[in-house]
Amino acid sequence: MPHALDLNPLPENWTHATEDGLRLELTTRYDSRVFDQFFEAYDKAFALPAEKEERSGFAAALNLNDGEAYQRLSRLFGPFREVCLTVHDEEHFVGGANFFATIYSAADGNPVLTSNLNYIFVEQGTRGKGYLKRIIAAIQALTPRLFRPDGSLLPVLMFIEQNDPFRLTPEQYRLDTDISGVDQFDRLWIWGRAGARIVDHAYIQPPLSDDQEADDTLALSVIGASGASISACALRAHLGRFFAISVLKGVEELDEDSALVQLQSLSEHCAAGQEIGLFDQLPMLAEAGAFSDKFDFWIDERPPSLLAALDRFAKGR
């Protein structure tokens, strides 16, 4: 019998059919037809330089899935998988996603399964038809199967990096909105309706490559939390693995400043047995919906970040 935290020995390329008629083509390989289709569409869907991976970045991450690199990292961090996928309905290619997943034992011995939905997109011609929620649900359902051969379900904390409208410059805000066709506040609303809640953590994404800077224009959200907070220990464990493997491409010791600051803070909260709060963004966004140009929401006293805006709103502004 495999150990509870072993990988399920899936093939490098496989298909997952959902009960509602979607077909996901998945790969853990860079040199695959699935990756080529994913990357071609992904490259058109994302605009901001700090948030984008080049082909070489995806190759570096996917190459950690096997061989000596996987053995080395799994000894340090436990089992993990980096996956790219494309999504199809009966007639069309409708989108794609890239995610990182890992499983580890909590202090009480129970397995904890987390994932980071690095990128997800729906093709422009198929937007507004409910595909986003269906793709998210499909990824949530298949993630346990990466680690459990019997498909037994474990709750999955799925983390998502999202643009923080208050931290983007006006130029970044307009560029990403123009290319995606979705206003930044509307995007937070869509994700909120899909179950995402904003994590009360000052998130910074470490640089994706040597040629990029750390990205402080993002907020971190989570899908799958059962209450109004999550364990600081769970968030620290997840970000430690995500930063080292998926973002920084397999470093054994983190020495990147933005990562170290976050992990040190979360380690202190974890040691104190503390929880990290979650914000429901929907009430604030409902009020912002009255503005025809949402970038001008709170223009007179613009908060420095989405977290500050949510905190102000929660306190009655």
C-alpha cells in the first residue's frame, strides 16, 4: 500500500472528464502537445510583465516533476506536482490553467492538501458562460487524485494570486483590463462569486526569473476554507513550498528577501497558534458597483491596498 503522502503514479499526460461535460487535457511535461496549446493561449491572455512566465520558466518548473530534481525536493518538502492543462467542451477549446499542488502532514498528523492556481483563463469567445466556475470545480476535484490512487477526497485549500486594483498603476490597470476585457474590480467580484476570499496577508510574489522583480501589485485569495480564517501554519507551509518550487524553480534554501519576510512573519503567527483572517470582498464590491469607472472608487482617499480598503470597509469606512 502506498504511504498516505505518496504521489499517485499518473502518466505524464492524461485526460480528466467532468460530470458536466468538460474534458481536461493535463500534462506535467514541457515537451508536450498539451503544453504547446496551453502556452499559445496563455501568452495572449496575460499582459503584465511581472506576472508572466516565459516558456523557459514553465519548462524549469515542469522539469522538477521527475528525476533527481523531484527526489531532492520531495525529500525536503514532500510530494508535489506542477501541472498545465487545457479545457475543452464538446466542440471548442475553452481555456487553460497552470497549478502547483502539494500535500504534507500537519502537526496533528493529518494530511493537508494545498494548491496554487498560478494561471487560469477562459478564451475570449467563450467568456460569460460559466466556464470559470466549472474549471475551478474540476481542478478542485482532480487535485486529490494526484496524491491518492483511490481518489479519496481531501479538502483542498486553493490559493490564487489576484491583481490588487489599488496597487496597480493607472497604466497597469488599463492595460490588463483592455487585454482581458474584464475590469479589475469586476474580476474580484467574479472570483468572490466563485468562492474566493481575500487572505489578510501582505502578499508579495517573489521574482519569477532573474530578469524580473518581485511583484507587490497582487493580493492572495483562497477557495476551500471552511470558516472566516485559515491556519497560519497551513499558509506558511504552503507558501514555503510554493515559493521554493513553483516560483523560484527548485531552490533548497530561500534567500529572496520578499519571501523570507513573509515566511518569518507567518512562522511567528504559527508558533503562537494564530489564524489568518479572510475578507469577503463582495459587500464592498457591491457598493463600488455604483461607479461607472471603478478605478475612481474612493478616489479622494484612495487606500494603499485592497487589504486596507477591505479593512476600512469592515470598520464602517
